[in-house]
Amino acid sequence: MNAENADHPAVTVIGLGSMGSALAATLLDRGHPTTVWNRSADRARPLADRGARVAATPEEAIAAGELIVACVLDYPALYSVLDPAAGSLAGKTLVNLTSGSPEQAAEATEWARSHGADYLDGAIMTTPPGVGSPEMMFLYSGARTVFDTHRPTLAALGDPVHLGTEPGLASLYDAALLGLMWSAFTGWLHGTALVGAEQAAATEFTPVAIRWLTAVTGFMTTYAAQVDAGSYPGDDATVNVQIAAIDHLLHAADARGLDNALPALLKSTMERARAAGHGSDSYASVIEVLRKP
């Protein structure tokens, strides 16, 4: 493979954990000359067998291409690898797919700039087996021109979504979306346990749950406009109605011996919204008690 091929530019991947290895393997599969480096060289052997160039040092890895993709344990690990090689970053683009906070992303942007490198912060919204699927989102924040320059290469990994120029946006969305995922998973598991108490299989309940989530996304779209407007017309189902409805869930689950911590928390949050004067408003008004004054 020719590293000068404009359609398949060379890429360096630093960090070969499960995710980093999936990133490098996908780039190789898409025809990109790929150089890899990992603190433990054993992790690079399967990729070398697939055609990756294994760099002996971070400096050698950085020198191999214009685009550097880092995916390590955390930000301290990132700096421990890149600080000694920082002089090699001038004129390069660092795409950091290491999980962290928005504040850490902002600091990393300044760190990269101080060493003459462009920087994109990123968040991987899939597990390693999903890398390479165009259905899976990779979130990015940072300079739009930098994103546009490397978008064709980043698209090999998944659907690249540019959120804006503020460096912390990818990390912020990552945290928000993971919170949504965990809440949805736990709600689904609670519902699965509830119907399972009556011998309904999870595989029977789940298609119905997924169909219901399609309707829920429609409600979310309606409520998003209300949140932005700060106005919550209760013309579909009010907070008061939802409080009455969740009591049915609590009763059914309690009668079947389930842990009700999650629905009890949800009811408590609804009751706080009612106490704040939103009983006759839509469920979107609950956001008012989730925001700190």
C-alpha cells in the first residue's frame, strides 16, 4: 500500500486496547496504510499480520503520517505517551478518541496547539465490534476545517458527526448519551423483570418494547421544542397524569417482588416538578427540576 495514496491516506493509531485494535483493523480493511504503537508490543502482532507497520516508539509512529488517532485508557495515559514525543506533532492532526471530560478536551486542545498540532476530540458511540459500521456514530468537536479535511478517513470508522467547534462537545454528548443508554437499559430490564414474573420471555417482551420506543422518540421530538422554548403545554399527558400512571407500575412491581428503586426515583422527580408548579404541564417540564438553580 502506498502511504501517499490520496484516497487512502496513512494513519497512525496509538493505543491498542480492544477499541484501539478495532480502529486499526478497520483502517487496514479500508485500505489505509496504518502504523500502530502500543506500550505492550504484543498487542500489535495480530495487526502486523494484517499489514500494519509496528512503530518502535511514539515518535516513529507520529512520523509515519499526518493523521494520528489516539485511543488510550485516560488523559494521564495520553500525556504520558505523547509528552515525550510532542516535538514530533507539529503540522500533524491529533484525533483523540480517549474517553474523558469536556474540561480535559479543552485542555488537550490547548496542549496540541502549543505543539503546533491540529486537534479533534472524539467519542466512539459503539463497542469494538461496531467499529466500521456506517450505522454507528463517532462524535467529533473542534475546528470544522480540520474535520472536513479528514472526514473521508474518519468515515472508515463509522458515521462521523461534527457537533461544533467547542472542543468539549464530543465528551459532553458522550456523557449525556451514555446516561440515556443506561436509563433506557435499566428501564427495559425492570420491565423485562416485571413481565417475566408472569413467565413472559425477554425475547417476547423486547420486540414490543422496541416498537414502543419508536413512539417514545416521537414524544422526545415534540418535547425538545418545548424545552428550547421553555413552555410546556400539557395538551398530551400532564405530569399529574404521569404520577398517577407510575403508581400502577409501582404497585404491579411491588406485588411481584421487584426492586422498585428506579420507578420510585422517577416518581419522586415527577412530584418535585408538580411541587414546583408543573403538575398541569407536559412531562418535558421535569427538566426544570433537573437543572440546578
